[in-house]
Amino acid sequence: MAVPDEKQKLQTLWDERAITHSMLKFARSRDTQDWIAHSDCFTDPVNIDFKKFTGLNEVRVSPRLWESFAELILAGATRHHLLGTFTIDVQGGRPTPVLT
């Protein structure tokens, strides 16, 4: 395995920071019910998988459709997300958050 150079190390740190920021924004926007900020956390389209809860297969929707759904369905659900036990795995130029 090759040792990363300084540019690669800096890019990895930048990628990890961006993912950490996105994950924290996701949790904060959900907890504060800021649905516009919440939908901004997603790619377009976003894959939504509630199979464990609904039995239905994963669906692909626009972030704005998810925003409307969240505002209608999740608005009454009180949540407090505390994120701190996650790692970010950067392999092949594709960073992936891993909740542990």
C-alpha cells in the first residue's frame, strides 16, 4: 500500500470534514425541524429505505419531495440526535460515513 502524499492527506482531511459537517447538519436540521436545510443534505435523487419499518422497497425521490414528506410525517416526532460515534472511510476517492 502506497503512503499518501501531502496533497492526498489534505484531500482526505477535507473530505472527512465535509462529511462530518453534512452529518451534523442532517441531525441538527432534523431535530430543529428545519426541513429546507434537512433536504439540502441529500443528493438528487435521494434513496429512501424504510423497509425495516414499512416492509416496502427502497424508493428514489427528489430532496424536495422528501422535505414535504418529512414536514408532514416527522414534524410531530421529537428527536435528539447526538452524533459522535462515527468514522469516515475514504477509499478510492469516495468517502463513506460509517455509523458505529
